[in-house]
Amino acid sequence: MYEKHGKRVKHEEKVPGPREAADGTERASAAGAAGAGAGGGPEGPDDQENEPKVLATAGGGRWVREAPGDGGPGPEAGGVKEADSAKSADGTQEVGGAKGLGGAGADQVEDAGGAKDAGDPRAAGGRAAAAQGAGADGADGVGGGEAPGRTTRSRRPLRVLRWASAVLALLILGTAGAAYVYIRHLNGNLRSGERSNGASGVNKPVANSAGQTPLNILLLGSDSRAKAENVKLGGSRDTADNPPLADVQMLLHVSADRKNASVVSIPRDTRVDIPECEDARTGEVFPETNTIINETLARGGPGCTLSTWEKLTGVYIDHWMTIDFSGVVKMADAIGGVEVCVKDNIWDRPLPGVPGGSGLKLTKGSHQIQGEQALQWLRTRHAFYSDLGRAKAQHMYLNSMLRELKSQSVFTDTPRLTGLAEAATESLEVSEEIGTVNKLFDLAMQLKDVPTNRITMTTMPTVADPQDPNHLVEAEDAGTMWAMLRDDVAFDSNGEPTEDSKGSKGSDKASGSEKAAGADRPAERAGPAVKDLASDPADTGVLVRNGTGDAQAAPVGGRASVVVQALVAKGYALAQADATTTPREKTEVGYPSADMEGAAQAVATALGIPLNQVKRSTDVSGVTVVVGADWRDGTSYPKPKKPKAGGLPEAADAINGSEEDACMDVYESYRW
């Protein structure tokens, strides 16, 4: 006999088939209930394959059933509204009501002696194993007899614990099922494409002794107006059908040990060499060219932009991610507001003779911005003086966003994380090898523990383009940044200083390819690989110019002739000196067309010149070596010195992630 809803109900024993409870609800047989419990043995004869199984009940709570034949929880599973507390006959035992996904955990379910299911072997799993053959409340067990030494009174906790274990199992299964469905939904949001579709010749760096390599991700902002919402946010309806341009381009570098991160922007109007690229979707081939970098996105997609960056920097790039106008708005809304600052009232609007403008209008001081206003901030350039100013404003926004996310503990806040995941997967297009939510989450987890004072935002040093004053070209000292990225040297100096093999201090511990490469490996090891050499050295004409003079020192006489002799000794019989002096800070090998790139790389290799210093140029008619101020003596190019942590050129305009007081200057014409 036992109590239910205040009534004494006679307990039936050894009656085959499903039975009715006092309230008319169908109950499982004792054997079936034992089988449904936590490790209570196989199903009894009453649990026929095509009958619904009662997996759990308690007090006056709802029955939880398993649909016949589907092998999993039925409609109530994972959605259990609430199971009333179950009490033993003497009222001393209670199991807290279980509630759906947010219900009682394993550690909330105790046996009569106070042992918890989760951690005590005396609880559900342990007792079920110890009491095989024992039925609940005197019913026959699976084996048809009572367990020796057990009384009827001691069996009630077993049934309660089996009930609790069944409910917990259903909750876990329901949660896992819901998570699986949700992850499939998020994966369905994501779009992906080929990682690289151009020949850059850059090799992945060698892993260090711990198997670690740096992580490099290219972040692209597209100006595509292909969607109506993008037209609304970005204007220019007449250009809606035009190929997209990559107006925002940033390389995120995370060190091999994941202790620091660096970001480099390249202004959209920077003229660079773009390799031949093929559109993976259409098969269209775009020939190699030399033009502004934001056109790369229209020449085969993000894979072409990635190849262009690799060719320019000699840095292997693992992944790319793109986002458009509407995606920025969604992400900004999901984050919930980012603090920015301006030194004056700002209104970025069309002015006489200067069309366009983002529409950003703020008063002097700090503001929390999100949604469309965040997009306006990221697109503003006239009021921030230029594309260089726009890059700096974007860096301020990103630093502030990272601080905001860290302060909110997003990774431990499930609702916030879910909202960000939804916005991110709807907003991003990614390279195919990270085209799943799990892989994106793994990337995020690698980034989340980098301290803000170890994050540095920079812009590639540039100078005015001699071919077009409205464009820019890479400055000489940009090479320092690329070398730091290739050697995995931190842009900040906030890490633990160590003494390297040469006794110099101030660098982070050697990491990435530096550890594996050894002291005898040149710093350019991660740079471009040599192309097919096309012609024999004896058939390659090489012109050598003296460019050793600079503002600090006069040119070294006869340098071109010395280098020519070195080339002749290596088989370049057609090499000759040019009387033209071309002052250069850094030695460079130029070539005029794509078919001569392999020959130019071969000449550079013969002289020990890093391959990232081989450049296509319209100023030369054949392979040309300009001996720069960095090579004033000797017949082999000096091995580059290992950069030091924090040794960025001043023109990089670096901002550290911990700078909370950063504030943008406003061009006078756009103040109000």
C-alpha cells in the first residue's frame, strides 16, 4: 500500500501488462520501471516494443513517456514542465521537483541517507547496481525475487532514485538534442568560400616544439549593396549591381602561445601587386595587376584579397572573414553598445565639392553607440581627415568592443553568447575550413584570454602614390611590421622580457617558427616560395644600381660593381652595373611583368635578399637590383636582425587595447 494524492492505493504485484494507477493514469510494470531506472536492468515482459513506456512519474506530476519505436524521449522529454516532489510513505524522503532544461541538477537529488546521485556511489547508480532483483515497494524485481537482506521499507528510496535518474537522463538528452538542432540552425546561417584562389607562394610557418603556430585571420568589410538593407544603410542604389569592394581590411595576428594579438590595417586606396586569381564560383580568371587593394574582392572574392596580402607581407594567413553593412549593424546590436569618443562635435555629411559622408552626428565627448550609429562610426573618413583616420577610429572601436565583451563575461553568459552567435552566423562569410559554428567557437576561445594590454592595433605605414596623389603605397618601414609578424614578435612590449641568444633584451620568448627554425634559419623563412625559375642564370639579364646613399650618409662608391661581380660568380654572366643612383633605405629586386617574377626571385635568392623584397615595378624594364642603404658592404645581403617586441615604426600609429581614454580628432569642416 502507498499514498498518492492523500488516498491509500492498493499496490498490485506480478500482474502482467500495463496497469492503472488510482487516478486512472497508466503505470509501467515493476519490471519495466526498473528497466527505465538508472541502470536497473533490462526491460521487463510488460514493456512490449510497440507500447509507450512510462519513464518517470512523481506524486501528482505529469507522466513522462517515450514514444514507441523512436528510441528517444517523447513529447514531454526535454520539455518536462515540472514533476511534483516525490515523498516516501513516512514523509521523510523527498526529491525536488525537476523542471525542463533549467530544472534540478544531479546534485539536487538525494537518497534517504542524504547521498547525492552525482557524487555518491550509494545514490541512484550505486544502489541500482546493489539492489538488482529488488522490486519497488515489494514488487518483484527483474530477476523475480527479492534481494537478500532488504526490507520493504528500504526499497522506496531505490524507486525514487530511479525516477530521479530517469528524469535527469531525459533532461540531459533533451538539452543535447536541442543543442544539436540549434547548432545545425547556426551552421545553416553561415556562408563560406575558398580560403585562397591566387598564387602567393607563401608557406605556412613551422610549428614550435609545443606544436603551436601563430594564427592569422584576415578581416574584411565589404561595401556590397547586393541586399536591399545594405542599400538602405550604405546608399548608392545605382551601384547595387557592382562587384563588392573591400573597403575595410585588417589582419589579426595571434601569437603561437596565444599571449598577445596584433592587428594591422591597410587603407583601401593603397596600390599593391595583385596576383592572378580565379573565381571559384564562376571559373573566371583575373590576370595579375597592380592597382588599389580594395579591388581584390571583385577579382574572385576574399580568397584573392588573402593571396594579395600574403604576396605583400610574406605572412601566411590561415583564414578570412567578411562582413557587410547590415552584418555590422546586427553585430553591434548583439554586443549592446560600444563606447567611443570625439574631441569636438562631429557631423560627417556632404559639403560643397565633397560628396558623401556617413551621417555620423555626435556631440563632444564619450558616447555608447550601437546599430546603425556604429556602422556610421566605422565608415566615417572625411570628418576623421582621411582613410588613415578612419582606420584609427575603427581600431578605437574594436579595442573598446573587446574591453566591453570581457567586462560582460560573455563566454559564461549563455543568453548573451546565444545572441552573439545568432548575429555572427547571420552576418559573416568565412573561409571554408572554419565554416562551422564549432570551429568559430574554438577560434573565439583562443582569443578570449589575451589581455587587453597585449592587444595592439596599427596601420601599415604608407606614403603618397607617385602615380596618383589620391592613392597610397607601402612605405619602406612597413617591412619592419611584416618581419615582426613573420617572426611572431609582439607589437607591444608588455610581455615578460627575456634574453635572446644574442644577449639583447626586450623580446617576448621565441615562439612559433622562431623556436623550430633555429638560429641559422633566415627571418624570411615564412615568406614567399620561389616560383619556377623559367630561365638559366646564364640567360638572365640583371641590372644593378647603387642606392646606398640616404639623408644620413653619402653613397658607397662602387657598390653596384661589387654586387655585379658576386652575381657573375654565381653564373649571371649578363649582369651589369648601371650608373644611375637610386637612393633606397632597403635593398630591392624589381621586375616589370609576371613572366619575370621567377627570375627576379632567383636573383634575390642568389644574393640572400628576402623574397618579400622582390617587387613588381613599372620603373624597370628587366630584373633590377637596387642596393640600398641597408647593404653598404659585402657580397651577400646581411641577415636581417630579429625585431624586438614593441619595436614598431612610429608611422604605424599604434593603439594599445588598454587605452580607455583614446579620443578621435575631428576635421574642422565637419564640426558643428
